[in-house]
Amino acid sequence: MFLLVSILLFIVLGSVLEGIPALVLFAPLLFPIARVVGIHEVHYAMVAILAMGIGLFAPPLGIGYYTACAIGRVAPDAVMRAIWPYVGALVAALGVVALFPWLSTCLL
């Protein structure tokens, strides 16, 4: 349950803030709790970074989404439908990494 709430929190933070400020603000609060709950630090860090990456490109608040639209010189409304399969693939990958911790810690 803690991991699910953390994923949702980091998705929201990733859409509003960039990655480094979000980690600087919330890593000192959430990483000790994750350790107490029994989540490996590397696994939790990978889940947090993937969740913030989803928030970065998730419309309507994702900063990366609007940056990509500006670079491509296309209106954000015109490509709103095209971004959802990409966000869906990112959510699926995050779900796999969150459900199978050995994927992120097998090389340690």
C-alpha cells in the first residue's frame, strides 16, 4: 500500500515539479519509511524515478509534454490522443518494476 501511495505521489510531483526538486523535497521523508516497511532502497529509487518520468509526460500538467510539443511546433491539444499509448506503456513498465522487485535488484 505504501508503494502504491508513493507511486501516485511521485506521479503528481513529477507533473508539477522536475525530478531533482521532487527528490530533494520528499526523499528524506519517504526513503526511511520505505526502509522500515521493508522495501529495498534501489527498488524504491527506481520506482520513484519511473513514476516521476510518467508525471513529466502525462498531460495536462506534464512539463515535458509541453516542452516536447514546443520543440515539435505542434499544439498540445492536437497530440493529446497520441500521447496516451506512450503513457500507458510507461505505467505498465512501472507496474512490472513495482510488482517484481528482483528486476531492479538482480545485479546488486
